[in-house]
Amino acid sequence: MKRLFPFAMLFLAACGSGGGSTVRLDATQSSSEARQYFGAQTSASGGAAEAIGFYSNGCLAGGVELAETGPHWQAMRLSRNRNWGHPELIDYLQGLSANVARNTSWAGLYIGDLSQPRGGPMLTGHASHQVGLDADIWMYPPERLDLTRQEREDLSSISVRAQRGASVNGNWTADHAEVLRLAATDPRVERIFVTTGVKVWLCQNVTGDRSWLSHIRPANGHHYHFHVRLRCPAGDRDCVNQAPPQGDGCQEAYDRAARILNPPPPGPPNTDPPVDRPPRGMRVALGEVPQQCLPLISGGLN
């Protein structure tokens, strides 16, 4: 991938909404928060689809909008305008929702945040979901797939967490496990993040083929939804993959659960690598985003 900007001042040949003009990016802009620019975009950039950068520092060219309602899914929280993704992600979600409806008691999926129209850091919430390859899927089995826009704002998902995340509660069912299996066995999947107790349950109960467990990893939160992350699509040369998962992740889950139930005495700060947040959260400076992302927001830099 090309280097990130180290600039004090730069002139950029604009494309997309900036037309053919030249955009001046000065030192003040380079140090400002990138989320202010990406969060202001209301439509996709057009052109060829490409995931650019890393999941927590990148952008999305040629994004595709997930339809608000499909045969087996509904996009939730439409007011956020975060139902955009790389075509691979949209195809994945459409296929997964159909598989879920075919193979479980669920009518399909309630789908939460994907990415903003041009990706990039969000004004609130996630620090990943920046390249159009992340999606949150609710733990709530859909009872209806004809929710109104207002119902999609008001309805809440369900939590499957018990014992502060060390185990699952009565909301968890065998169909939840099957949904996760269907989600994880697609070869495009890099990771699926779940609350620790879900991973522990899977490790203790899944029989037969367990190879898919390696893609499911425990993470803080993720008890109202599970977070799917796809690997970089072939041909997206400026997309940066996460390192492949090592092992089945079960011992990690057991250790995490033990620490939840029996917290160790205070010690050094946690040094585990962040799953969903870069070191400074969402506050990535515009001068730190991949340089290939700047043309996507050039119209807002004038």
C-alpha cells in the first residue's frame, strides 16, 4: 500500500464531487479529524469499487447501498446512512440472509451498521467499518421483515450475555450457533467478533467439523450483535488485510472468561491489540488516511 500523508501542504487533483479542480489541503486541514469530512458524505463516489486501507483507517470507493428491505433482511437504523459496503459485502449479506432463512427458524437477518457511503471514520460509534468490509448483524431473530422506518429506529436488539460476558443467557439458542456457522463458513470471511461467552459456548458444544471456529473470535461488547469482517477482495491492491487468525481461539476465550469471573489484581494497562479501535479511537487525522482516499472527499475540502 502507498504511504500515508506526512504533509504540511498538498495540492490534489480532484475527482468525483470535486470535478477537475485543484484542491488545496493545508496544514490545518491535514491535522483535522477525518471523520468530519467522511461523515459529511451522503452518497457513494461512483466509479469502480475498491476497499482502500485498513479496517480502522481507510475508505471505500464505488460503494453499493444495501437495499433497505430484501427477501430475507432489513437494514436497521436507516437514519445513520451506514448501509453502504463493497459489492462483495453486499453479496455476502444477501446470500447469508437467504441461507439463514433456509436453514434456521429465523426469517432472515436484521442488519446493523456497514459503512458510510464513502467509508472512512464515522462521526460516532465504530472506529473500524471504514473500508466497506465490516457488518454488524443483530442477535435478534427477526419476527417481521416489514418494519417501518420508525420501527427500525425504535426497536432494540437482544443481548445474549450473562456473567458480564463470560457466558450466554436464555436468549441464546442453537439457531444462533447455526447462524454463526453459516456466516463463518463463507470463504470470504476473515473474522467474526462475538462476546466471550458465545465463543466459549461454541467451543464447548460444536461437534463434527470445527474448522470454522477459527474465524470466530471473542471481543469486548458484541453481545447485541456479531461483527462480520471480510478479507480484502481480489484485485483491491490498496486494501490491507488483518493478519490471519491463529488456532481455533478456544483457549483465548477460556482465558478471557476466567479473567471476567476472577479479575486479576490491578496491573499494567491492557496491551491486547485493538479489535475495533485504533490507538486514538476514531480521531484519525486527515493527514493520516491513505492518500488514495482524499479524492473521495475532495469536494468538501474547498
